[in-house]
Amino acid sequence: MSLLSRLKAARGGSVKLDAAAGQALQDWQALPRARRSRPHFETRYVVLNTEASGLDLERDRLLAVAAIGVDGGLIRPADAYYARLDPSPAEALVGLLAIMGKNPLVVFNASFNRNMLERALQEHLALTTELLWLDLYFLLPSLFPEKLERPSRLGDWMTAFGIETFQRHHALGDGWAIAQLFLAAQARALSLGVATPRGLAEHEQAFRHKLKI
């Protein structure tokens, strides 16, 4: 059974994608998973951010998604995506998958962003992903304890690094700030010998274990 056939079966035939979106979804499904042992500067990371109707994972819903590619140690503004889910949530999410690929994902506060996105993918595309998620909420204090020792708000980290963006509390605007913070995290991690996506994930987990989270 093809991916689109499984999708229609899972959603009772209610999901309708145009030909381009349907092909993009199949192309994404066929991608190999990115290697987690490649050096940072040979890895394309994707900074991911969301907008939601509120902060309650049970009651609120995803409104918009954004992504920015970080490749070769550089933020790629041309490699960016922003879409509101209404009126076509499935197509907005397929567009996001196309830019994400199966690369390591960088977020700030994965407990919210990841849950919101994965729930939307399941609801609108009947899709479950297995990707590497890196959470700057924990990575930043683990790498820069001289700035902030504990997990803190995004605005606090922006102030600590003197980072500005074109629009706060907007998926792409905050994503731009998160991408800048990730460049700093990459550089500090490399100086500590943490040189791969897998290394970053292990470093994050060690810090979370230290905090008993």
C-alpha cells in the first residue's frame, strides 16, 4: 500500500492533498535518516519553532510552523519556511517536512514544540516521525553556565547574548533568534570536543540527568 493510500485509510479518506504536496510527502518518506555521527559543519541542522493558541498542550492547538536551515555553520535565510495551518493544515505540514528533511532538529523547549508538532502530524497526516531533537532549553545552560546556570526563558538567553530579532512571539521571528543561539552552542560544543549531532544529544541528556529531569 502506498503512503497516500495508508494516509487516506488512516484518516477515513478525509485528507486531500494536491499532486505537488502528495509527491512531496512521498519524497520525504523515502529520505534516509541523517547520519548522527557527522561533524557539525558537515551536518544540516533545522531550527524549528511553532505558534500555538496557548501553552496548554491538552487544550490549545498549533497555529503556525517555521523552520530555518543551519548548514556548514551558517544560518541560511533562503532556506527558511513559515506557514499558518489554516486553511490547509495538511499542506502546511507537508511543506514543513520538505524543508526539515530528516535532519537533526533544533528547538527551544522541546516539551512544548515537539509535542505540538508531533500531535499535528499525527492528526493531519497520520504520520509518526523518528527524528533527532536537540533542545537549547537544556543545551545552552549546559554549555554556557557562566551566563545562566539553569534552564531559562528564550528572552533571557537573547539578552545574555545581545541577540535581537525582527518579531518576538512569532514562529519565524523567534526561530531566527534560536538559530543564532544555536550557532553559539555549536561553537562552544566544538571547543569542548562535542562535535556531532549525537554528541550534542548525549551532552543534553547528561545535563538533564544532572538536573534529574
